[in-house]
Amino acid sequence: MNTLSTKLIYAPQHPTPPALPVQFVKPLSYDFRVAEYLDDKKCVIKVGLQIQILEHDEFGTGTIKQYWTDVERVQVPYVASLG
């Protein structure tokens, strides 16, 4: 009786290449609030818009990039419609 012989062959092991660095753009989020400035009598003397900017990492955790600051007021010129 003839028997076939077998041989176990292992595939060559290649070293794992090092991980390539990936540039990750950190997203920003913007929070807005209305600030009221009061005088000594607790009367509103000024109202302004403020902004805070947060920068988020790859896990979504936010860190403050810019604390609350007043938003610059810009006057946009009026243009009459041509219709």
C-alpha cells in the first residue's frame, strides 16, 4: 500500500512595518452668549455678544482655545435690491 507523505510549510514572517503618523485636523466649536454689563444699581448699561472657541481632540474632548471675548461689531453697508 502506498502512502502519501506530507510536509508542513510555514509562510515567511514579515516584520510589521512601523505605524505611519497621521495628521489629524482638530475641529473647532464656537459657543456664543449675550453678556449684560450692569452699573452699581444693577441697571443694564450695555449688551454685547461674546464668543468662546473650543478645540477638540480625536476623542471629542474639548479644550478652551479662546476664552470668552467680545465679538467685534461690524456695520454692513445697505445695498438696495435691483428687483
